[in-house]
Amino acid sequence: MRVLFVNPPVLPSGAVPPPLSIATLAAYVGPSCTSVRVFDGDLIFFDPAARTRHVLRERLTAELKEFRPDAVLVTSMYNNSAIAGLMMATVKAVDDTIKVLGGGPHFGAQPKETLRAVEYIDYVIAGEGEAGLKALIEAWVQGSDPSACPNLAWRENGAFRQNPKGELLDLSSLPNVWAASAGALNLQAYRDTISQTSPHRSIYTEAGRGCPYNCNFCAPAQFWDRRYRVKTPDQIAEELRYLHTAYGYDAFILVHDLLMVDPRFVRTLSKRIGDLRLPIRWMANSRTDLKHARDFDNLAKSGCWRLFYGVDSGSARIQRVMNKELDPDEAFDVVQSAVLGGVGAVCSFVVGHPEETAAELSASILLGARLKVAGAENVQFHRLRLFPPAPLAVGEKLTELLRNAELDETTLRLEYPLPEITAEERATIERNPRFYAGYFPPASKAGTAEEISQVELFFTQAIAFAPLTVYTLGQMSSVNIVELFQAHLAGYGFIDRYVFNPSDISIPRNWAALKTRLEAMAAAAELDVDEAALVSALLDYEDSRMRFVHRQPANSAAILWQDETAVTRSKVAVDRVIEAMLIGGRPDPSMRAEVTMLFKRGSDAVVVVG
């Protein structure tokens, strides 16, 4: 049995990560096959000149004719599912006797909708793929009836058929994924996409699956049946050792929906990684209410350089509505403690929940600004999207939320793996809102779908560049920061996503656009003279800092402007504003003062020298 795994392109930015789920499947079913191979569209699309349908079809056709697979399994994310359908059509055009299977976060979450929407697919592996795929391959090899295979869905005489789920996999039974899939996957080709100037060589590698919590917007927890499972610490440590010694990877994103849930496991894993005595580092997902996951000193000593926290809302009520149940104040304290303990933090918010008001969304934005000032490396705002099997995105709830939803063509175009979308592809997506629900954003009490999209775009970058200004303006404005922003959009127009690059927070052009809009928002905020002067002084300070950090020409406040050091004038005691933010206080005009600030390359410290 010859099996080809196909990873449709996702439009990578920068280095191409090896497809982890496909590598795991190839490693697991490889012993049951004569030969296994991986065709990765992302690796092809690493070359911008190759990002065309013609090249993709041509390369896949050549692969099919040379390898001659008996079965092709195509995985899918939501943004590459239409391209996955194109690749399936290519398979059938080359040889319509090849069995075509689908799986992954999209097809595997919606098997019935997939078989209805995707013409050239024969089978879908629903949910976790390893056991069902292995049983199916073995049935084909033995010539037995595959219809009893767990997790399998298919069409039969025009009707939909789906078998019951099998037992979830014992992850300790997995081999070293990267060593076992080496014959199918050329890791060196991925390693070679990393820039030689990059300080680290990063890779995603699996630590486990399943989050036991039940946030109503989250699809992965439901996909894995909310069962917390992990590989053994020895398995994980061995994969890290192998990847480092064989390929030079030294920064590991340990993939797990919520790895830090089990304190005994985390302690053992930290020790195993530390015992490797290799120059490597790792990061994982955590929650701010996991009291046992706050031993930041020991985590840092084991090489943990960053934790990802889904804070998700600054509103206690929305925390309850989302079924997240975090305390926003506790979340701030934990992130600050992590940073002080030597572990970086990335914080994420979900915005535009159907029940969220503008005031509650504003609370998230102001909390995000405080987290940035407390040392979070990155604060992200993500619009709520309807991805089954999240509780909000199934059954009658999904039907209700889609009732008046419209296709978000801007997001579709930004995420699409190809430079353009054909009219046929667009029409296919628009005709299938239940299948492509992620592109049909729900209404929110906080604003229209497009307004929430603009909040996501603007404030992710505004907080990266100007958290002091955003926070102070939000505290002093006569209306909340979201209402102020919406009024600004009404007067100045929406931000063009194609000009204002949402994927790169280091572009000076973006800062120029941000600064102009922040100035306009401040002018409309009904501030008194002293308040307006404070906001203006903060924006000037953040302009100076942005210019230094991103090696741009100095502004008129500069006294000394060198590559490693700069000295600049400021009309605000920035340290006092930061002190107020760290306690959730309100900056006030008394914080205005003529001071001199020192910037040093590589340091985030705020240094007042006079």
C-alpha cells in the first residue's frame, strides 16, 4: 500500500515549519504501508514565484505519476480547504482509481459537510486520525471491508455514513515522530528555509493533546474530546534531542492545547529537558488560574522562554459568558510574575463575542495595554470566528449566528494561500456558510462585523507600538476607547488591510498610519487642555522609542541618536505613567514634566536620566 500525504499550502511567512500532524500520521501508519511520502504545498510556496495554481497542479501531477500512490490523504485548515479541493481534483484527474481521503481540523471536524461540499473526496477521517487511518489501510491491504473502521465517514448510494469514534490514542505508543517519518519527510529541506541570520531555529513538536476546559469559542478542546493527554517526558526530551543534534533546531514550540495543566508532568518534563544539557529553549500554553504553573524560576532554568496565555477578555462578565472563568486582575498579576521570573509571555484576547458590549471590549483593550507595559512580548486581539466543533459553532447555535452573517471577503483574501481567488472559489465559499463558517463572523453588541475586524487590526498594533497612549486615552476619553475608535472610523474611514500590514508590527509605514489615527482620536476625545497635553506627550515619547527600536531617523526631541544608544527629551514622566498602569490606576496631567530619557539597544527598561 503506497500512501501519499498532501499538505495544501497555507501561505507561509518566513521559514516553513514541517507539517506536524502529517509527520505524526506518517510515522504511525508507516509500518502498515509499503511506502509513505509527503507532498507539502507550503514548501513549494516558499518560493514566491511558485505561488500559482498551475505550479501546484504541475508539481502534484509529477509527484503522483512518479510515486503512483494507492491512496492520498489531504489535510485541511480552514483557509486552505478550497485549495485542498483543487488538489483532490488533480489526484482524480491523474488516476481516478486512487482513493482520496480527507482529515484535519476542518474536514475532520465536519465530515458530513465535507462529503457534501467536496466533490472529489471518497472518505473522511473524523476527529483524531491515527487509529482510523491505520485500520483503514490495514483493511485495504487485507482486502477486508473497511466500513467497520473507527472514525470513518463516506458516501454510500448517495447517503452519508459515519462509524462511531474509536478510543483516543495512547500517545505513549507513538514512535519518535521525526525519526520515524524521516523516509517520508525531508526535514533538512525545512531547516534550509530558516534564514542564516536568524538567532534561533524554531520548530513545532507535539507534547500532547486535549484541553479539559470548555470555553464556548474553542474548537480544539472539543476536537480532542476535552481529554488531556501527553507523551511521556522521555519521549518529548528524546524528540528535542534528536531535532537538535540531527538538524540544529534549538527553539521548540511544544504543541498542546494546554500543556501546563498537570503539575507533576510539568515538573518531570522540565527536569528531563534540563537534564539534556543542550543549548535549547521551549515554550507552551498555560492558563493564568493554574496556581501550580507559576514556578517561573525553575521553568526558566529548564529553558522555558515563553508561555502563551489566552486571557481572552478583560471583562469578568464576558469571562463567564465565554465559560472561560478567569479573573482579569489575577491574569495581569500572573503575567507580570512570569516576566519578572524570567519567562516571557504572549497574551491573546478574543473580541467580538455576540454578547460583548463596547465597554467590555474596551476593558480588554486597556488590560492588553497594561499587559504590554508589564512586559508581555506580544498582545494579540483575535476576532471571534465560528470554527466547529466549538460549542458556539454547532447545531442550532451556529444556525442562529449565521442567520444574518455575511462573507468577510477581506479576511478571506488575506488568508487565502494564492494571490487571487477565482470567482468559482469565492462562490463555492459563499454558498456554503455552514462549511466555511469561519469566514462569516457573527454580530456582536460591541459593533458590526467590520468594526470588530477593524478593532482586531488596529489595536493589536496600537498596543505593540503605543500602549501608554492607548491606555491613557482610554482612561481620559469621555467615551470608552471602542466607541471613540468607532466614531473615528465613521469620520476617517476604515483602515485598508492591504496597506496597513496586519502581520508585521515592525513596519514604520504602519506606525505613521497609527500615529495619525491616534492623534485624530485624541483630538475627538473631549479632553481638557492638560489631559490633551499629557496624551500628546506620551505619543511623542512612544514615537521616539519606536524610531530607536526600529532604527529609524530621529525626531526633533533627540539629543543623541546612535545605533546602540539614544538620549531624547520628553514632556512626561514616563515612569510615573507606567507605575499607574501597573496598578490599574488613572494617569493624570500632574505626570507631565520635562525629563531626559535614555534608550539602549536590546533593553526594554525605561530610564529617566534627568
